[in-house]
Amino acid sequence: MKQVVINADDFGYSLAVNRGVIKAYKDGMVSSTTLMANMPGCLEAIKLASENKDLGVGCHLNITTGKPMTDVKSLVDENGEFYHLAGYKEHRSEMDPEEIYREWCAQVDFLLSKGVKLTHLDSHHHVHSFPENLALTQRISDKYQLPVRNCYGIEDQVKLSYQRGIAGFDDLMNYPHIRSLDKSYHADQEQCLIEIQAVLDRLQDNQITEFMVHPAFVDETLYFGSSFNIPRIKEVTILCDSAFKQKLQENQVEVIPYPNF
């Protein structure tokens, strides 16, 4: 049997993102999500998590979107907002690593203070896996005794003491037909499922893999805040589609929450 965690990133980004994540959990195959503590939909996401207790919730560490939760000078632009990814890459050499660490700790602490039982850590734009941040990732994992997303060979680059044996990582939805807005999912279902099958073909027996997904509905916060916006609605539809569920069954794939052992 092949096991996968289907994790919905960006929970808490906005109210519409929250609706999409919960829809994909209650009516679909999402088993886990990661919550952005500093974004406008955070408090509602915390409430929704408390109402859906079987949904695993991690922290989506963030230094590339929105406003910080701490007084950081080197991480923000003239408007007091985090640099978006391109700006982060341009300014990272000028950033104080201790400010990044304090900000990440504040985000985790806030969620814990609200009663969220965190399962793991990952990050917006995967910045925790960037070489310049690996030492910070190890520090925060050690401090909170939480595993981190095993993406881009991170476990081979830094000592992480609290991992959960998730050997694989893949993006389930980032493929041409799924991302295309030329046709609806149901009008292009066959080709979309072919793309998904190609991902499932990479799974190995007796291995746990994390699939990253981004289900969401769209509101102004998402539309104007992220260049990746409207295509997310197709992910909600796919994750809730009985044909997708059948595809997992045919491939002997079991969907599980983030392991906690």
C-alpha cells in the first residue's frame, strides 16, 4: 500500500481560501493543511480547524507575503510588508537571520496560544528549504519538536530530529491541463486525470509521500495578493471529484493525515 498526505497550503490566507480548503477536506481528499498565522483569514481558519478536528493542521511559516507579526526591519519593504518572493531573493543578503527566526517563532507561538495542535511545519514559497535558511529551519524544528516538510532534499542537507518518515514530496496539481483556464475541469477531466496518474506513477510501495495542493475559492485578498489565484478553484473540484477518489483507489493509495508518532 502506498500512503500519501494531501496537504492544502495557505489555510488562513483569506476567507475564500479557507472555504476552499474546508470544502476539499469535508467533501474531498485533503487530509492536512498548513495555516498562515499572519494573514487576514487566520482567526477564521483557527475556528474552522477547531470544528474539523480530524483535519491535521501545521504552520505555514511565512516571510514573503503580508505583514509581519513582530517588529522586523530588514524583512520588509517601505510599506512594512514582507517582500514578495522576487524581492526576498534580491534582499535576502541584507536580512537579519535572527529577525527571520523571531518572526517564525511568533507565528508558531500565536497558533499554539490559540489552541492549535500543530502537526508539522512548512513554508510559503518553500523558503525553509532554501540553503540560506536551513540552519533556521533546524532551530525552529528543534525548539518546537515538530517535523518539517521534506522537500528538495532537505533531510540530506541538515540534521532534523523530529521527522515522521515522509520520504517523498510532490506537487499534485502543477501541470498544464490542470492549471489551464481554457476549459473547466469536467470538460477536460480525462487529460487532467492523466496528469495526476503521472504523479501517482512516481509513488513507491511502503513509502509515505506528501502531496502539496492549493485548493481555494477566490476573493479580492487572493486575487490581488497572489499571482496564483483563479486556477486554485479547479483544485477544489478535482479533490472533491469521485473520479479522482477512484483513481487513488485504483492505484492502491491510502490518504492519511500527517503522521504523529
